[in-house]
Amino acid sequence: MTIKSKILNIQEINQKLKRLAWQVYEKNSAEKEIIVVGISERGLILAKQLADHIQEISNIKTKISHLELDKDNPYNKEVSLNLKEKEYSNKVVILVDDVLNSGKTLMYAAKHFLTTRLTSLSIMVLVDRNHNRYPIKADYIGLSLATTLQEYINVDLKGADKGVYLS
């Protein structure tokens, strides 16, 4: 049986997202609109919450988008985004995911935007494990956590006991 330790509860996750919203606002205060792109299911949930917090504290309009890719084998399936290129070109784009582990998912997600002229492309993660195997880093980090390669971070944003767990 694997022992799970709760490292963030839902209130702590919300507090971190509020802090991250302030960081995004400070860096992009002159922008009129920011595109917040959630990667897969948990990234989308976090992207919506981040966008809500940005709109609470600023006049910046946020547009939420959903990017789908195969996290295990991103090269086997085409990346899909529910926005047309003209909707995010020349804008600030923030990619949002739950955990930065090796960097593979974020690398393939960022690749989708490299052929489009953007104002900037940033990455926000709730948890950064510091095990990058790909040359990508997060610009906005909720929690930086040094773990062993055998440990696993599980982010539960839908269940009865929402939180971030280490097992």
C-alpha cells in the first residue's frame, strides 16, 4: 500500500493561485487581454481559476482555452487547441498545467505556439518537481518541491478530498 501525504489542501491551492494571479498581473499590467491555456483536464481547471483571480484584481480581459495532447506519448497524437490562431496571435499566452515533472508535456504544448507571433509565452504550474529532462522551465510556480524520481505527485481537483498529494 502506498502512503499518500497531503502537501496542499484546497484552501492552500486557492491561495497559491491568487498569488500567481498577482504575479501575472504585475508582469502584464499593460495588456488588455491575456490568453490562459489549460493543458488537459487539470490544467484547464487551474486555468479557469487563475483567469477568475486575474479578473478579480485587474481590468485585464482573460480568454480561456483548452489544449489537448497525449501526455504519455505527445508525438503520437496531434496537439489540439480550441482557439484559432488569429485569436491568440500578438497576445500574451500563459500555458497552465498541474505538475512540471520532466518538462515533456510543456515542451510539446509550447511547440504548438512557436510558429505564431506572440507578445509573450509563459508557463504556470501548480507544482514544480525540479526533474526537468527537457529545456523548459515554469515562469510562475505555486510550489517548488524537490522529490525523488520514485515519488509521485497527484493533483486532485475534482474529488471529495481535493488537494495535492505526494506518494
